[in-house]
Amino acid sequence: VDEKVMHRIIITIVLLIGLFFSFVVLASGMTGWRLPDNQQGYSPEQPITYSHRLHAGELGIDCRFCHSAAEHGKHAGIPSTDVCMKCHKYVTSSFGALQEELDKADAEKRKPKPVVSADLQKLYDYLDVDDPKSTDYGDEARSIPWTKIHNLPAFASFDHSAHVTAGVECQKCHGPVESMERVRQFESLSMGWCVNCHRESSATGIDGHAVDASLNCTVCHH
């Protein structure tokens, strides 16, 4: 094959590949079709139903009460069962179900019976406890196998403490978790999405404070 012809063939192939990827990116933006590894919308079923709408929304519990590591470390972390038991040592069901039993016991002139919701019973089963107020977990106690939702590539690093310290709201990356019955990945968390946020934050600041959000590759890629 003539050298000039081969050169044209190579250029044509490169252009076709470029057009193909341009089409893929355009289609993903217009139709919602996702590129590989984009888990936007991912909302796996968990071993125990946990409503962020109830806890973070209706009850107004601060995210950092459960995810305390977010202020001091790279990872926000999944709270241990000890954190759950700070409240659920005493709160064993919904307030409505507890009040219903109190009213029924009062009408029947008897002591209220223990009321335990199905999902909180799962928590107690994992801890192998019959009495939630017990300070000791049973011999068969085990960790809850939560399914991780937000997964970054191995070559990317995200430091929660740096963002929390800068004043970035949890919802900026995680979306309106206070309205989610079951948590889902709200944003794409792609490199482009992160870079755009850094550029915007450096230009406009965060809550009236100037910030210098780095665009240095090595900050996130080690």
C-alpha cells in the first residue's frame, strides 16, 4: 500500500474514533445513558432499611453525628453499630407505634408491652441481643454488611476533611440526602464534575469565603 494512502487511512481511523467518542459523550448527556463506571443513580438495597429522610430530614440529625470521621479524615466512614445504639438502645420503633401501644395499654389498664420494629429487630439480631438496653453484645454479634454506594476508582483520592473544613455542604456531592428514603449516588462524581466544582468554587468562593480549590492533578491522583 502506498505510504500516502496508508497515512490517509490512519488519519481517517483516528477521526472516526474521535467522532465515535464525541457521539457517546453527547448521547450520554442528552439521554441519560451512562458511561462505564458512572454509577449515578445507584441505590442498592441494604441489609437493614435506613431512612435518611427520617433521620437527617424529619429528625434533623446532623450528618456528622453518624459520619463523624468526615471532619477529621479522608473517609466519612460507615457508622459502627455503637453509634446506632446510642439512640436505638431506647428507641425501638417508630414514635407512632410506641404511642399506639401506650394508648392501648392505658385503655386496658396494663403495662405497655415492648414494641420493636422489623428493621430494628434486624439490628438487634446482628448484635445478638435480646434486650436493647443491655451493655453487652452476644457471642454471635457480627458487623452489618452494608453495601457501599459511592465508589471512586483506585487511582482517585477524595479527602472529606479538606472539603468539610472548607465549608462544602454534604449535599454538594451527595445531593439532598435529607429527602432520600434510600440513599442513591446523586452526582456522576466524574473528574470533569469535580474539576468544574473546583473552578466554580475558586471563582465565587464558598459561603462568602475565598477558597483556592486546587486543579493540580497530584492532589487527587497519587
